[in-house]
Amino acid sequence: MAPNTLWTAVSPGVMELPTTKFRITYRRETGSYTLTWDGGGGMVFGDLQSAKEGAVRWMADLIEMGIEV
């Protein structure tokens, strides 16, 4: 998965990465982006590109642990 992988807007301010459980939500009140996986936990980023790159790193960890394939 590359940072420029096609994310899909599912509602205003919310993007999902198809075939995964990753979601990025824009928080207007803080101007930040929250990356979550499988509806839990999350990491906060100051820009969208960083959030996408965070998903790449997180996915690599999940694959290494055998949680995602």
C-alpha cells in the first residue's frame, strides 16, 4: 500500500481505505485528522498526507503481527 493509494470519501470529512478497516476523519474544530483502524484507538495528524502515511506504517505493523494480510 502506498501513501497515494485511492482513499474513498464515505461522508463529509470521512475517508476510508477500501478493503481495510482504516478511516481518516477530519476534525473541523481542531483542524486535525484522526486515523483509526477497526473503529478503535486513533492517531492525530496535522495534515491529510501525514495521516495517509501513518496508515501505511500502521498497516505494516498489523501485517507483521499477522492481524492484517
